[in-house]
Amino acid sequence: MTFVVAIGCLHVSVAEARRWGSDYLPNVPVVTQDGKTLQFYDDVIKGRIVVINFLYTTCRDVCPLTSARLAQVQERLGDKLGRDVFFISVSIDPETDTPALLKAQADALRARPGWLFLTGKREHIDQIRYKLGERSRSLTEHRNEVLFGNDRTGEWARESVFGDLDRFEQSLRQMDPSLRDDSALKSSSEGAALTAALSSIPGQALYNKACAPCHTVGRGDRVGPDLHGITERRDADWLKRFIIDPERMRVQRDPLALTLAAERPGIRMPNLGLSRVDAEDLLVYLAKATEVVPKSRPAAPLEGPAPLAPGDAPLASLVGLTTHRGGKLTQADLDGGAVGVVFGFTHCPDVCPTTLLDWSNLLESLGADAGKLRLFFVSVDSERDTPEALSAYMQSFDARITALTGSAAEIARVAHAFDAHYEKVENGTDVVFDHTIKTFLFDKAGRRAGGVDLNTASIDRRQLLSKLLD
């Protein structure tokens, strides 16, 4: 990847700015991440303050970082995004980047209304790129500056998103007088909040620049998972190897690396070119930050949750699905104990068999208490996962786990009830599914009691189950 980073805010000349309007910018059709067709100038740019970047979804280094930094700016903007300022991410690989792939990336970034991801026909995308100064000859050479524009005033500027976000924010404010003194644009930088307490800790500056765009420490998931307590939950050597070269670990089919990739298919941890010393400094910082910062998201309460309305009860949606033993699941099969439900498919190469094997081992370790927990594996591949196929597959796992299948419509209904995601992905002759990897847990009254996955620390899962089965 060739880095082309703008230093400072490079303003377009007044004469050039005046022609960056309806007579200059292409009014060609583009397609959003939601599949909606818009006219680029009339519907996307006209009369707006915009922040534009170029990306492609198969990029594994600069693009994810740029997008993650914009996600941080999105937090600072609050409700001004989609009202006063609009983000526009334009794919430079429209043959690959379908609306569905862009939607996955938008979801991974938790993009709010006001942030459009655009694709379209090659000739139309090329017109947009050329007019906006992105004229690279290959994907890996594309410019990574962010372009600011105010169509109402004709002001345009370029800015690097890899520098200080306060400066980036100030540059954005210059696009419109109403933003220049707006106290609503407040810094939410986690690094700033920790500076006083952790100023002498190695790795802080590196964390703020390389990690903070995607992660927090104690403030919940962002693009990537919350890193609070990560040095206690994960082996230090594994963490160092993953920080240094996550793509290599995915290629080597490391189970946890594959799980993380499956959990967040829109954006994967990029290779940041860090050394072993860098990785060690980051772990020192994360360990100290965990001590200093309280975790702001308490675990979901196990006692006294509000009962689900009948129409919203996820477990009720399972009734009538076909089991791998050939019968129909009844309400009686769900009554009398806690319930765990995981979604997957039998052709899954890694996450699903690992998850089921993990649960098989846990059931074995529970002894007599295993009878208090009913586990269900819901296939999202209704075409291939017949009862016969599921029956053969489940022979590798604990006999107390029941696999379920049904028609495509039935599975879609069940996934909707659980708020679970799955999407068919065709890669040549291979067909796989991106899907939620969490096991949904319910108490014996059918109320949600939280969820676990392969990333959940063993002690956390045992504590959850202990309360659930008591």
C-alpha cells in the first residue's frame, strides 16, 4: 500500500473551488449500501457539507484505518451527522464492492444515517474519482486523504485523518460558520481522557494512533471489541503474534483469529506493520489502562429481567422447526430449564465446529447440571442442511445438543426474532454464510440472560452459567 498523506489542510484555490459545483461534479447514478440509486451531485453533494473518502472492501491496511478514524469523528458529530454534515465513502472497486459488501462494512463501523457508502458502474465511479482528484492507477496506490467540501460556499479542502483528531475537527469546522464555534462538537478521544493517568506508560501514543480508532478500553465495542481486561483474558504470546501480523494468523487458520474475522466480517484487523517491541508496549498500556478505567458496561442482569412480549419471544419462534432426529420441536422441548441457541451451518470450516465442540466439552464438565441446560444449533443453510445432513454432522458433538432446520422463510423468521444476522456469500463454487457467532442464553422463564461466544473468558462463562443453572 502506498501512503499518500496530506500534511495540514490543503485548500483548493478559490478559482478552482467555484467550478466544483453542478457544472464540474458528475451527476451520474450511484448505488448506496442499502441498494438505493441516487444521482451523485443532485442527491449526494448539492447544498451540503460533505466529508468524502475513497476505499475498497478487500483493503486490509489503510482503508479500514481511515474508515475507523471517520467512525471516531462520527461520534464527535453526534446528531449533526446527517443534518449538517454528511459522510461519503466511495468504492474504487465497484466490480467487487456490491451494496451488500458495503452494507457489511457500514454495519461494522456502526455507520449512522448521514454516512453513505457508494458503488456503481465503473465508468461512473471513474468520473467521480477523476473529478475529485483520485487518479491512481491501481487499488493499492489510491489516495487516503479525506476531502472536505461545502457545496453552498464552494469551499473544498483535503485533510489527513491520521493526525490529531482535534485538528481534523477544526478543519471540518472551517467549512461552515455555524460549526466554527459550536460547542456540540466535543472531543470524545479516549486517549485524552487517559492522558493524565497514563502519560508515562509505554504504548499510549501508539494505542491512540493505531488502536483507538477501532477499540476502546472499558467503553464498549466500537469497530472492534472492547480491550478492557484483554491481557487477562488472552495469552500474551497470542496477543503479540496477532498484533504483529493478524492476516498471517488467519491464513494459518488460527481458531480465535478466524472467530474474530467471522464475528466482524465488514472490517478485519489490518496489518499495522508493528514490531514485537511495539506489541509489548501496547500490552503494557492495555494492562495499565484496565486498572485505571472502570468498565462502563455492566454485565446483563440475570435476575428479574423484564419478560418478553409474546410477539417478541425468540424461543417461541423455534417451535415447529425440524430437529436432526426428524421430529418437530415442541414447546415442551423448551420448558423446564435454561436454553442456549447458536446459529451456524454444517459446511462452516471453523467457527461452528469449534463452538459446538466447546459446548460439548462444557456439557461434559457440568455433570448432572448439564440436564438443566438445553442447547440448540439452528442451521442458516436450509438448502443443504437437511435433517439427514444434520444428523450425520451432530454425531461429532454431544448428543444433548439438538440441531434444527426449516424452510428459508422459517429460518429468516427465527433469526429476526433473535436479532441474529446471517448472509449467504458465494465465492466461486464455494458457498458459505456470514452469521452471528454468539450463543444466545435464556433463563428457565424464557427471558434473555445474555450471550457468550468463543471470545468470552472461561471464568466469565462459568459464572454466567452458574447463576443461570442455579
